[in-house]
Amino acid sequence: MNSPKEYIAQNKTRFLNELIELLKIPSVSADPAFSQDVLNTSKAVKTALLDAGCDTVEIYETEGYPIVYGERIIDAALPTVLVYGHYDVQPADPLELWDSPPYEPVIKETENHPEGAIFARGSCDDKGQMYMHVKALEYMTKTDQLPCNVKFMIEGEEEVGSDNLGIYVANNKEKLANDIILISDTGMIANDVPSITTGLRGLSYVEVEVTGPNRDLHSGLYGGAVANPINILTKMIASLHDENNHITIPGFYDKVEELSTEERAEMAKAPFSLQGYQDALDIESVYGEKGYTTNERNSIRPTLDVNGIWGGYIGEGAKTVIASKAYAKISMRLVPHQDWEEITTLFQVHFEQCAPKGVKVKVTPHHGGQGYVTPIDTVGYQAASKAYETTFGKKPIPQRSGGSIPIVSLFEEELGSKTILMGFGLDSDAIHSPNEHFGVWNYLKGIETIPYFYHFFTEMKKS
Ligand code: BES
Ligand code: MN
Ligand code: MN
């Protein structure tokens, strides 16, 4: 295979400008105010796929946002790679915390990105990473080096649970048939420490509501005599962890996969600076489950976190009031073998049971998904590993991630194929946060590495 380096150098400015144009469209799937922008983004993705060399591209309408499907089939006898990505983004708020507007991309240098990073919502998660695949296809078609068939499936509802994609996949198994699924929607350890994501955590997301008296009350006249829903809710939430930061929900750990001492020792070899981690977050110390390291806590162990909590008076000044209701949104990150629906039920039963008399509790499940682990003794992983070795000059480290892409386990169930997670973002890229960015170096490195995956995968499949 000819090195993609030269092609990338010649087209670098255009590659950056095209991504910047895509990032200007605020495709926020969670907020209906942006629905036209989300639809416009699906059209932009279709155009990009056609320009890059897909023979056919269709916009498949769903009850939610459309799925863009494209393909380039060169020979039915050759292997097929299915690329998945998402063109929707997280809401940008709080807007006042951005140093530059989220949909007016700018390139600025950072400590981790001395060659500059593109600052914009979606730059890393996932428009930038998805677009690397589009440009990699362009390179392979323009230089006549596409070694196998390729299918693209780019959705617009990943950040809101991928409900319609699940239906689409189940109904289009033949069309989506493939030998391997390729996704860039995760991260790597550092630019000089390449890694391939081998695991994703599952997720159960619930909302809870605690109701006390039937109306807001004067906190002097009634205070002390009736259950205050906010006091109760915070107490109930606090009781969900014990003094060792174990989760107290009965049965929660029953199916958790325990890693062997050898596997944990292998994991611990990945370079990691605790001091650097703490410094980057301005914290004096890490915090978490007793008996596990930071990298274990955020990948192979399940968690329970309050994502938002509200109720009562939060306006200017003081108002003496006992609120009638208090609310919280809670996420549980799950590990292999924990079933998200089962965990949701365990949570619901426990939370309702631990409520004291004097309040009513309602638990509303939101969405969830299973975790995923990909084996490393497969052609897919080995091909990815060789691709990184070629472009980074180093063998990548397999590493499990703490994040979730729930649709990945469904791909395996419905399509019977494994997923390779070739992520090029860094944890410090601030995905879902203000000032999200994606390194220019990372973007171009991704475009350079992906064609080698196709090359090695096809070669190894044939032999
Ligand atoms: N791309 C992320 C997931 C991710 C990021 C995995 C970094 C590993 C490393 C994805 O877009 C995402 O945000 N997923 C959500 C779950 C989804 C159901 C909203 C998550 O992990 O919170
Ligand atoms: Mn993503
Ligand atoms: Mn995301």
C-alpha cells in the first residue's frame, strides 16, 4: 500500500475546512429546537459520503432522526467493513463556560495538542472522528487502493439512546452484513501512547422523584414535623454507597465479572500518572471504590452517580420553604455480565423500599444498554494493532474504556460481528463539556491509520 501521508499533506487544509463546515451545524439531538439542523447535518453527511466515493447513499427516515447509509461494493467475494458513527452532538450548554462559541470552530494550541486542536461541540464526539473515516475512504478511492467493500451507517440519535437505530439494524440484517464493524467514537491514552479500546461499560439511567407534603410549606411552621423531600432524597442517595464506596443495592454485584490477578496486572502496565490525573482536574486526591486503582474504577468496575439533582428554592436570596418534591437523575455504569434491565429493576425495588414513611418515591427508567468487550486474538484486533504500529511506530495497548456506546452489543447480537474501537480522542478533549476539542494531529493520524486497517484486515482475511 502507498503511504497515505503524502495525500494527507496535500489535502490537509481542505480536510480541516470540510470538518469545520460540518461542525458549524448545531446537530443537537436532545433539543427539538435544533431539529432542522440535525436534518441538515444528515444531508451534509450524505453529500460527503458520495464525494468520498460511495456508489450509493441513502437517507433512511425513522421516527426520530435519519440514518445515513452508504456503501461502496467492489467485489462480493471480498471482506466487508461496516463503519458506524454519529452525526448528532451533545447540547453545548452552559454556553458561558465556552471560551469561543461552540458552533464557530477555531483552532488553538493546547498543552496536549501543540499542533493545534479544533474547538467546537462535536469536534471529537463524534463528527471529527466519524469524518476521519469519510476522508480515509476518499484517500482509498482516489488513489485506487480500497482493498475491500465498505458500508457506512451514520446515525443522528446516539446521544439520546439510539432507539431507532436498533430497529433499523434488526430490520436490515442482510443489507448490513459485514465481516467487521469499525468505530472511532472513543479515545486513546496519549498521542505517544496509542491504545485500542477493548471494552465499553453498559448503562442504566433513571430519574427519581420524592414527594412529601402535597404543597410547598413554610419551613418555620412545618419544619421538623414533616418529611422534607430534599432531606430525604439526599439521605437516600447517600445510603446507596457504603464507607468503602461499594454500591449497597442488593444483588448489584452478583454478575460482575471479576478479573484475574494476571489480567489486572496486565492492565496496570498501561502508563498512567496519578499526579498528572489529579493535577489536570485540580483535585487533591482521587476517590472511589476501596481495593481498586483509578484505572480499574473507571473501566472494569460498575458505578452509580447522580448526574443532576433539583428541588426547592434556588433563586436569588433566601426563601424559607419545604418543597413538596425533590428530583435526581442517576446513572449506573455497568460491566460485562451485568444486564442493564435487571440492574434497573434492582435499583427501582431497592430505592422504593428504602424510602421512609411520609414520602412517596417514583423511579422512572430512561434508557440503557449492555457493556461490551472485544477479544484481542481476532483478525480484526490484530489488523488494527498492525495499523497503529505502522503509523505510530509503536504497538498499541489494549484498554477498556469507562464510556458507553450501547448499540455496540446490539450489533453483535443482530449482525453477529465484532466491533473494533479505533478511537483517536484524548480524555482531556472535553467531550460533553464546554470547550470540547479534537487535535489536528489526531484527526490527521486517524485518517492515516484507518486505510492500513483496511489493508491488513483484507490481507489477513484472505490468508
Ligand atoms: N462517544 C461516547 C462514548 C465514549 C466516549 C466511549 C469516550 C468511550 C470513550 C458516546 O457518544 C456517549 O457519549 N455515550 C453516552 C451514552 C449514550 C447512551 C448517551 C455515554 O457514555 O454517556
Ligand atoms: Mn460518541
Ligand atoms: Mn457522546
